[in-house]
Amino acid sequence: MKEKYLTVKDASSLTTLSPSTIYSYVHYKVIPYAKIGARIVFEENRLRQWLKSKEKKMVKRD
């Protein structure tokens, strides 16, 4: 299957983070990304996995 790559704008929409936060996360290597020339791109599947890893587990209260 061919991997889909997202732009910063697309990644912002998917994560609901602002583009400036995305750039900050890239700068500090918090978020998985790749550089193609001067462009920053995100593999959609890896970005979704990263998001899932950031989910907090809900604790069931009785």
C-alpha cells in the first residue's frame, strides 16, 4: 500500500494542533516527521500512531 504524506496544514487538521505548534514539535523532535528537500511532511499512519500513543487511558470509576 502506498503511504500517504501530509503537509503541515494537513497534520494540523488531523491533530487539531495549530501549525505553529506542529512546527515547534518538529523543531524539538516531539512528533514523527520527514524532510523532503526543504519540505516537512508527515506519514499519515505514523502520525495517527503517535496521536494514539498520546491518548490518556480512561479510568473507570465505580
